[in-house]
Amino acid sequence: MVHQDALDRVFASLADSTRRGILVRLGEGPATIGELAEPTGMSLTGMKKHVHVLEDAGLIVTQKIGRARQCRLSAAPLDQAMAWISFYQRLWARRLDGLDAYLTLDQGSKGQDR
């Protein structure tokens, strides 16, 4: 399964709305830190901190091109997070199906007791 510390970094990164917005923007294509900062009104230093958190989680990759640092998405950590979520989604679906079957059976036996 997924290493817990890597998964922790992914979910911690996704917990911030600014960082989720960065990922949405990078879904449209690569962007420099300046291009990411511009629509938010955030300083380059502030944006660099968010980019560093996303890069540490493996959600984005940066590359120095000339004087700018270009950012692009890295999908593997999101795939791992989705696998983790899907596992628990299936687990809870099975448990709820079991509860539904129990309640249906219980209602049927109460109807027969009358």
C-alpha cells in the first residue's frame, strides 16, 4: 500500500485552498511561479512557499528555465491518494450494504411474527 508519510504530505497539501487552486491552474498547463502568483495578488515569496509544499508532496515538479521556475503537475501522488480513498469507499459501501441486508431481514422477520 502507499507509504503513510507520503500520503500525509499529499493530504496536508490538498488541505489548503490556495494550493488546490494552484493544482487547478496547472491542470491547464505549465506555469511559472510569477504566473501562478499574479491572479491571487500573492507575493512571489508567498507563492514559492506554496509551490515548495506541493513539490515536497510530489504533486508538482519545478524546473528552472532562464530566470523563471516553471511548474507542472505530477499525477502519481494524486493517483495514490485516490487509491486510498477508493479502498475506504468500497469498505464503507460493503458495510452499508450489509446493514441494509440486516435491516431488510429484520423487518421481514418482524412481519412474520404478527
